[in-house]
Amino acid sequence: MIALKRSGVTLTRDIVFIGNADEELGSTGALVFVKQHPDLLRDVEYLITEGADNVLDDKGKVVYFAVGVSEKRTFWQRLTVNGVPSHGSRPTKQNPVPRLVAALYKISQYETPLHVTPGVEKFFRDIARTYPEPQRSWLSNVTVALENPRARDWILSDVSWNAVLRNTISLTGLAGSNKTNVIPGVATADIDVRLLPDQDTTAFLKTLEAIVGDTAVHFTHLANSKAPLESPIDTDLFRAIEKAAHDREPRAFVTTPMETAATDRPTYRKVGITTYGFSPFKIPRPEIQRGMHGNDERLSVENVGYGVRFYYDVLRYAQ
């Protein structure tokens, strides 16, 4: 925004900067703007925020730029088992920990069914051109390819692709006693469940309860986002992203993968704002997968400059 001001470029649209917290958990910050300050958003047509990962080749050239127009649904759950607290030196059958561990083991062994949504099918068709045979044919018709054991193994070996082809469950938190010699009165575990946009939360919860098969294990919603909307791509802003991308990488293309993580975007989409997720950086995928929410998460100085210039051009072209 400072660069646009300094350049003296004539703007035909207002540019509004929104800085809100809580993007990772409950979108409380975004909801404050939507519910308490709707006047600030009344005439906003587009919104652009962080987004999908761009893919590079082994020479550091961008193969394709990714723009997020849809994402999976957050359905976090807490499993709770109640018991009777007592001394750890005298084991009892009222210890809630073994019962919880048994439930978690059953969940960890459950393989969710594969399900190809139209948007994901299009994404694979888009990127098929960048692969040799037989991978090109597999990605061109991923629904059929997933019935081929060799193709299925290759496709699902990519953790990002696997996550957009099914509902996923990650066991992420455990809590019991804070003393080694105390059997706790309650044991809990948190699981990060992400559902494909067209999946029903009630049905999936019933599936989890059936897998566990123990009425002593209680499920509680930690986060249950509404079914996300999908933003259209026939817009001035999307074309501006394509043009700015082509300026930098003439051989690269722009595609729209589904994102596995949740963002603030659905909050703004629900009030009629066309919202895209786009990260204008050149980061190798292995580095992204190692760093995101991990040790030494970072962005190079070179990428900061690259990203600022990219955004500048996108905003300039969108006028």
C-alpha cells in the first residue's frame, strides 16, 4: 500500500487493509469486522489473504501458482472418558486412560474413504500437463486412477493430495494426570478433523462413535465451522493475479487447489465478498511442509521483496 501511494498510480477502487487476529482458531477477529463494523466492509468487492502453496521445479522456477478459492471444513473434537481418581500404585478398572487409549487406537486405524470433489478433480486435471506418462493420464482422470493400485499409491504418497481426497483425522492432544503416581479422574484427547466441503458433520460424528464403540467415550465439539463457500474465478482480481504471475513466470499457470487448513476466508465470503487465498512466494514444497507450524518456520528476505512486488502488481492490475 505504501508502494502504491508513493508510485502515484491512479486507483479506481479503494484499498482497505484489515489486520485481525485469531485466523488459526475461531476467526474471532474476522467476525468482529463482519458483525461489529459492517460499514467498513459494505462496499468491499474483493479480499485477498494468505493462501495455497505455489509449486516450483528443481531449478526454482514456478510450475504453477495456486489461488485458494475453497477449503476443507474444520470439525475438531475432544474425546473425554471419566473415571475414579486413585493412587497409581494400586491399578483399578476405573482408570479412564486405558479406555481413552483404546478409543484413540481404533480411530488411528480407521482409513477414511476416498472422495473426489469436482474442484479437486479440476485441480488434478490442471496440473496433469506438468507430469510425464503414466502420471499425466492418472491425474487427468483421478477418479479412475484411484482404482488402480499403482496410481493410487503414487497419488496418496503426497500428503497434500491425500488430504484433499478424503476426510482426515489427526490425533493432536492428550491430557490425564499431571502426576505419575496419580490415576486421573478424567482423561481427554483432542483430534483435528477436517472434512471435505460437501460432507455432513452429523454423519461423520456418528461414524466416529461407531468406530470407537464405547458409550463411555464422549465427543465434544471444539470447532465446527459451517460448510465453506467457493469463490468464483471469472473476476477482475483473479485475472490480475494471472497477469502478475505471467509477468514473472511466463511458462507457469494459475490453478485453484482446495486448501486443507482453515482460514478467515469463509467468514468474509458469507457477507458477499469474493475472497482468494494467495501467497506470492517462491518456496520449495519440502521446506513448506517442514516449516509450517513446525521448527524454524520462516520466510526469506528475498521472498518478502518478491511478494511485495507481486502484490503491488496485482493491486495495480485490478484497478
